[in-house]
Amino acid sequence: MAAEQIVSSTMASLSGAAGTCRLLPSSSSYSPRRTKVSVSTSSSLTHSSLRSSSFYSPLPSLVIHNQKHQRRSLNHVANSGTIVITPTCFASDPDQLKSAKGDIRELLKTTFCHPILIRLGWHDAGTYDKNIEEWPQRGGANGSLRFEIELKHAANAGLVNALKLLQPIKDKYPGVTYADLFQLASATAVEEAGGPTIPMKYGRVDVSVPEQCPEEGKLPDAGPPSPADHLRNVFYRMGLSDKEIVALSGAHTLGRSRPERSGWGKPETKYTKDGPGAPGGQSWTAQWLKFDNSYFKDIKERRDEDLLVLPTDAVLFDDPSFKVYAEKYATDQDEFFKDYAEAHAKLSNLGAKFDPPEGFSIDDGSTNPTPEKFVASKYSSGKRELSDAMKQKIRAEYEAVGGSPDKPLQSNYFLNIMIVIAVLALLTSLIGN
Ligand code: HEM
């Protein structure tokens, strides 16, 4: 079926259900195969992206995706041939999201791009303004950062590289929105670097045209005249608290600053000259691909000239309210992980419009279980609780010889005594002879 037919037939049938179901994947300024699709309809659609008389959409993935979405979400075709729609289709396909997560894991293993993916997710979400009600004018996690006009904002220098890394995954899974993909990539990067599991939800709707991008200047500067006031102005506008400012700043435990991008940091240090990934830049921590609380320890001590401390990092230990949290996170990694995971999830939802409205989770626990975290104390001293697998193994070994760990092998005991008696009897008779 031609794309125009799919579009017009779906649109015509949607006049009663407009707004409940995303009809089309949003446009891509990076898609290698773009086709202009004309929309000719008299239906009264309310979705702003479809009000215009034409839009761009990647093909042929668009056609396949829409056919799949229709099958998944349309309950039945009535006798008249009219498609009856129930509001059950989501902005992103949960199965495709799960598969995309696997692909992101592979990408991370080969390119070590954890930090830049986290920054991409943060910069898409961090434009949110809680004082604006309308979507997408309020900014936030809506995939607008894929458009060139926003990527060219000074604060986003270098993030085009993150988009280039993710675009093949987006092409492979057209049923995943950019807004979800950016947040999925960021949360996966934190987890894969050893950080906490983020309680994520999905279903974010994408903006569809560059005109819906936020204006420049919504993200924080690293060296403003009054860093504490500046951080509060920016993060309070997003509805975030002092605790969340400090916890989220802890993401700088990963990654590097590059003078040619942000203007901050050294061109290279002993920690970055060999990569991994493209060498260079200045990191906040020595192990800048490991998510832990060393950021707080290192910016507090400031002992190593090769480690970066931005003015907005330093203020976390200068401002009395920020300091309470920074000190706590420097000594207690569990507290940092707990607060970071909550704050990251909140950040990832800012400004997002979810379809379904409550969002959905993709963590059913059945696929790719998170490997058990390394906890040093477990391997040092003290009694260790046996794992369930080990208990099962021991039980099986006992049972194979007729006993059980709860009930020691009495039958074998008896057998042993009989053998000893027999040997003694043999020895006695030998000696007697
Ligand atoms: C508190 C205000 C913040 C300021 C002023 C700030 C500033 C910066 C700057 C200047 C860079 C260097 C960029 C470059 O040269 O490529 C950077 C990198 C980074 N930022 Fe932030 N940031 C802030 C908050 C955050 C938050 C909230 C997150 C995530 C939750 C985050 C995650 C990152 C990461 C992971 C990198 C490393 C990127 C890479 O290695 O490519 N930042 N940030």
C-alpha cells in the first residue's frame, strides 16, 4: 500500500479518536531516506503535527511501522470497512524499546559512549519550564534535540556525535520515539557504567518539526557570576530541588569536558590521553567510565590538577544547602545512588507527553538481568550467606548419594560402620591364622 493511502485512510478513520493515538513516527532530519508525503484529508484531526498540509517521514520504515502499529492497536474492521480504533497504541512499541536497549548495550561495549549519551538525554529534558503548561512549548523530553537548530545551541556542542551513534538504532526500531530513545540510552548508560537502576517509564511523544524546539539558553552555564543562584534559577525552573541539583551533578563522575566543545577543561590529561573512545579532554574523576561517588570525593579534595572542577561543581561544597548533600554523597555511595536514581527518573520525565498518559515500564525482569553488583565487603571477611544456586547444588549432591543437607547421611554412616567392622574381622582372622 502506498504511504499516501495509508496516511489518508488512517486519518480519515481517526476523526473520532484523534489525539489518542500517534499516527506516524516523527520526522527525522538525519534519515537517509526521506520522502515528502502529501496529506489530503477533510478530517478534523487535532494533533498539531498533522495540521500542516505536508510533513516529512522516513520511508519505507514508516509504512512497515504503521502497518504494524495498526495491527497491534486497531481492534477490528467493521463491516462497512471503517477501521474502529481503540485508544491502545503507545507512542513507542514496548517490544522495540526492549530490543533497542539490547542494541544500546552493544553500542556502549564497543564505543564507550556512556557519558555523551547521558548528556544527550539530560539536554533534551533539561529545557523544561514548569511555568508553561502547553506541550511542547514547555520544553523537556520530547526528542526536539534531534533537530539541527537545537543541536547548534552552544550548550549542545558535540552532541551531534551522540545522535549519530543512536540514529542507526532509531532506523532499526522506527516504533521507538526519539524522546524515548534518548532517555533509554541515558538510563542504560548509567546502569551499564555500574550506576543504579533507574525506575524509568516510556511512551514519550516526539515533537515533529524544528519549529517546536525550545529557544536557546535554557541549560545551565558552567561559569556564571553566581553559580549557586544560577543553578537554582535553572533547576528550580524545571521543578527540581537542591537535593536533586546535587545528586544529578554527580553524573559528572562520568565523562570529560573538551575545550573545543564547551570551552572548559584541558585538551588532555594523564587520565584521558589514551581514551577509551576518542582520546582527550579533562575528566572530573580518574575512572571516568565508572559510575560511583568519586566525583564528590574528588571535587571536595581538589588534589589532582588533572581532574576538572567547574565553578558549578565547586559550589556544591561552598553553598550551605548544597553542601549537606554533597558531603553525604562523598561518604555514602548508597545514598548517592538512591537519590541519583530518583532524580534521574524525574529529569527524564520533565515536560514529556506520555502515550499512554501514565507511561509504561519495559523492565519485566525476564530479559537481560542486571549482573550482581560487586560489593567488596562481601568478599572480605565474615560469614557469607550461600547463594540459592549453591544451596541447590549441595542439596543435589546429597540427594545423589541418598541423603539431604537437613538430614545427614545416616544410611551411609551405617554402611561405613559395617565396613570398619568387616575390615576389623578380616584383620583379626588374618592375625589369628
Ligand atoms: C549542574 C549544571 C551542569 C553544568 C554547568 C554542566 C556542564 C557541563 C560541561 C561544561 C560539560 C563538558 C561538555 C563538553 O565539553 O563536551 C559537561 C559534560 C557532561 N555533563 Fe554536565 N553539566 C551540568 C549538569 C549535568 C547533569 C544534570 C548531567 C546528567 C544528569 C550532566 C551530565 C554530563 C555528562 C555525562 C558529561 C560528559 C559528556 C562527555 O564526556 O561527552 N551534567 N557538563
